[in-house]
Amino acid sequence: MKTIRLTMAQALVRFLENQYVAYDDVEQPFVRGVFMLPGHGNVVGIGQAILQERKRLEVYQGKNEQGQAHVAVAFAKHMKRKQIMAATSSVGPGAANMVTAAAMATANNIPVLLLPGDVYACRQPDPVLQQVEQPHDLSLSTNDAFRPVCRYWDRIVRPEQLMSAMMNAFRVLTDPADTGAVCIALPQDVEGEAYDYPETFFNKRVWRIERRPATDIAIAKAAEIIRNAKKPMLICGGGVRYSEAHDAFKAFAEATGIPFGETQAGKSAIVWNHPLNLGGLGVTGCSAANDIAKEADCIIGVGTRYTDFTTSSKWLFREDAKFVNINVSEFQSFKMEAHAVIADAREALVKLQAALEGYKYENGAAVDAAIAKWNKEYDRLAGITFGEGYVPEINDANAASAFRFAEDMDAQLTQTRVLATINAKIEEGDSVIAAAGSLPGCMQRMWRARSVDTYNMEYGYSTMGYEISGALGVKFAIGEDHDVYAMVGDGSFIMLHSELVTAIQEHKKINICLFDNESFGCINNLQVGQGNETLCTELRYRNNETGKLNGNFMNVDFAAIARGYGAKAYSIRTYDELIAALDEAKTIKDCPVLFDIKVLPKSMTDGYGSWWRVGNPEVSEMESNRKAYQNHLDHVKDARKF
């Protein structure tokens, strides 16, 4: 056997260079590049290895370890999990920063390879800088925090362990059913230790992502359940997009006449105006999908995890409704007491459509009526303006807050109108990305995807700070032919916008639509809606008289921050300013753009026949809390139990 002597880190980089995937006979390199923030745990190990061994891999400088990992996750998501990026960090806080991104990737079943530096395996210099010593277990380091949030975890304490570790890592990264974050911890001494690796370890290796077929028995039973249903409904989940089952899903819906609702991950698999597309489903869904779902006696879930937002905490669906779940994951397939079709979405849908030949759901009038009702509401939301006749919903205190905001910020724009305007102004084929706050609700309800696969929402983990990093990841995925728009609240922007600097550095145009309502508006709604006063959810000065954070709104100039970094920025307080900025920004080609849009609190969407279980207090001195708890009990009794 021929061998070559390399350090463990050099062998790692050479291995990454030669990993490919094949999917439907399309072959491509699997690892596009590496994001890194060098530190003492990786700069002389894997850093030296990248300098020496890199040939095809692209290398990018991150600005925050969590942010750079978010870029990698968004990139892999937009590439439908067929190509990834890796992210490496130093020991200690650099590694810990990536834990959130690992959890986000795993929650969403998105592959990402994390390569954090680690403390010395030999333990001779212990405790090294940034090392956490645990007296009861000296084998523990910061990187053990990755264990519960990764699909696969390993630590390379001898250089020869790299071979089995990487084979298992890529097994998981290319597994459609159980992919997620993979963490390979790299002790900084072992990174530099050499071993005689077999040359075959570095041969081109093609990981074939195969489509799992549906069994005849599973398909026959599913067809029987659907034929016996009077009001069936489809759910278009993220698995439709990842399996590239768009055409098969649409053909199945059209052949059977069964309408469908969308999850956040499934949205934009089918364009918004398809006659059977009911729109967003669940807590952040619209009235069309939720009204039909409440009456459905058979739910056909395709590639969905049935999160509490999709099911309205299992309250949305009839107790006697039957479920047919098509999912490549066995774990996801059996949820909701379903008949499981454990298979690739495209393969299963084609086979199920054939088994249902001659079947046609004929209740199109109800579907048309539900869509028409929602379209009327959409028009209302898209046209809401501040002034006479407009009073923010929820309660008088919040109405007063909105009017105070208008005075302090000299702004009168509403969130729903701004969102609808941006949606109408962007070009066909442009992408949009978001993650947390009230925007995911407004977008699942209101965003009208005119092109397939142009909606990238991270709502499995609802990670604040994903939006701007993720926009850069999407830009790497889509290239220069189209734009990407990040919808971000002021809270998320403040929390993490480090990769805006990376976008400037890389001459990548990302459009950041910053909806500034001077609050964590979604959580403020939750507080107040459950009978509480606002607490730590508004961005106000402390009132010296009351001692509370209920003074004037702070009126942060986010546009000035972006300009300071080197981005183009617009300050927007009127509808005319919004239109002018969106039009002018289209002429900018190689620089990020930030739209600092001041929007009124409480001007987002809300409700539409959904419920979310949030853990109300069983006892309270406040009557408003007791009413909220009674509302909780009223809904719990009607919710499915498993």
C-alpha cells in the first residue's frame, strides 16, 4: 500500500478537496469552501494545511464564528443540501460561538461541517489559553457542548483517527434522512502531528445520494386512506424542495385536485398563485390554509416535521383526521399517528399518483372561496396606512405605544405595506431570507413567491442573527444573476450583523431590509397578548422619573452604521422614500445595501384562526393572566395528544 506522510490537518484538507456527491446522475464537488477565523487553536495547524493543500476549495474570512457558520448553513439550504461549506474556529469562545449555528443546522436537517480547534490531547501544557478545566473529567472541553446539537460528533486524538471520523462525517452529511451539523474537534497538537496515510484515502470519492423507493404495501394503504377521505389536504414541507420533487408535487395536486398548504421550509416549492396553493399553514399561516385544514379529514404531509407552528400546537386539525406522511426519515414519518410512507418525496408522489388514478377531489369551490377570502385580506394588509381610522390592534396601551413611536421616529410606515411593496418591487428570480421575530409570520402569510426556490426561511430554530449572514450564504449560492433580500428586525440586526463586513469585503451585493420598530415586537405581542405588561421588549431610554424602560424610543440610525462599514444605505420613513430607494438600489452591483425602514409597532399580521401553546401561568394575581390561562385550557382540550 502506498502512503504519504502528512499532518492530520493537511490530510483533512486534502480529503475535503476530493469529496463529491452524485444526485440523479449530476456530480459535483461537495465542499465548496471553508470559512475561518484563525486563532491559536487552528492557525498553525489547519491554517497551515489550507495554505499548503488547498487547490479547489474557496477560503473566506469570517467576522464572527456564529455568523460564518450561519453563512454555511444558508448556503447548504439554498443548494438543497447538495453542496456545503465548512467552518473552522479556534479553541474556546470561537468554538462556543458556533454551537448555536450547529443547533440551527441540526434542527433544520441542513448539513454543515464544523471544525473547531480543541485543547491539547497530550495535556502537557494544560491549562492552555481558553481551556475550561473540569476537575471531574479532564477529557471535557468546550467542544463537548456540540454533542447534543450535532448529528455526528468526533474528536481526533490520534492522527490516524481522521480516516474513520471523516468517513462517518460524510456519511451523515450526505444522508437525506438524518443530516445536520457535524462537528470534528481538532486538538491543536494533533493538527500538526504526522502519519503515513494511505494514498487511497485521498482518491476522488463520490457520495451517491440515492432516492429511497416507496414500498407497494405502503402506497396501497395510503391510496386507500385518501380515497376514503371526503376533504383531503396536502402539506408541502421542506422535503419537497430538498428532494427536488417540485414537479411531482404539483402534478400530484393537479391530478387529484387536492389543495395544499405550505410550511416555512416548503414555501416557494410552488409559485404563490397556483390555484391549489392555499399559502402558509399554522400559527404563522393565513386564513385560506387554516380554514381548509380545520375541516380536512385526511392530511397528506410531504417532507414536513410537523413543528408546533405547522400544527398550531396540534390544535389545528380535527381529532378524527387521518394522516399520511411521506418522508425519507422514519422518525418524522410516524408523527401524528400517521400511516408512514418512508421514501423519497418524488418517488413516493409519482407512485401514489399512479395508485390514485381516476380519483378526483371535487370540492374546488371551497378552495376557491378560501383563497378569495385571503386575497381580500391580503389587499387590506398591503394597503394599511397610518393616520385617521388606523389604530394598532391588541389593546389601548399598545395603540399609545405606536403613536408615541410615530412621534419619536417621525415615521408612519406599516410593516405589512412595506413588505408587500418590497415583494412587488423585486425582480422575478430574486431570493428572500429571514429567520426570527414577527417577520416570519408576515412573510409566510404575505410573501408571494413568483419563482421557485426563492424563499429561505430559518424557522426550525428561529435563530436571531441568521438573516444577514444567511443572505451572504444565499448570494454565494445564486451568484450574480439575481439579488437576495434579507428581511431583518432591529433586534436581530443588533444581535448579529458581523458578516455584513464580509459581504463588503467580498464585493457581494446583499439587500438588507431592516424593519425597525424599536422593539422585539413579536415577543412584545406575546407578552401583552397573554395578559402581561411589556417587559424588556421595547428599545426605549430608561425613564428617570419612573425608573422603567418606558422613556422615548431610542431612534437608532442603522443607516449610519451600515455606511460606516462601507455599505450603501438609505434612511426610509415614507412610502415615496421606500420606492425611490428600492429603485435606485437595483443599479448597485457589487456592494451591500441597507434599507433602514422605520415601521410602526403593532402593524404586523396576527392570528387567522391559529393557536400557539406558550405555557401560561396556572395561578396569577393578575386577572388578565387568569383569562389567558383559561383560554389555554379551552384550546388544550381540543388539541391532539400525539
